[in-house]
Amino acid sequence: MSKKRNYRKEYDEYHGKPLQIKRRSERNKARREKGLKKGDPREVDHKKPLSKGGTNSSSNLRITSRSENRKKGSK
């Protein structure tokens, strides 16, 4: 039997850090700019990822399917 996931600990140790909060904010901003609503199965893809110095400028954003966007991250 697997151990229960401790979401509070995850938030305190990773998701609550200032850098992660800033990155989440930038991802949410990109979704708003492209007009994607909550529940939309598509995602905003950053051609050059934020983690590698990319921006939220519209020339760096495109809408892709979830599977296509997630494939790109595992390279």
C-alpha cells in the first residue's frame, strides 16, 4: 500500500517558494493572454521555455494540445 501524499509539505518545500510562485504566475498570465479558459484541454506552449530565458511575448507563445506540449518537456 502506498503512502499518502503530503501536499502541505510539497507546497512548503517547493510550490511555495518565490521562484515557483513567479513561474506559476507567468504561466497563468500566458493562458489569459491567449484566451484559454479553465477546463480548456489545450495549453499554452512557450517556444523558448521560461526556465531557459523565454518570455510571455505573443511571438513566443502558441496554443497546442496537452500531449504535444508535455512531450516537448521530456526531451
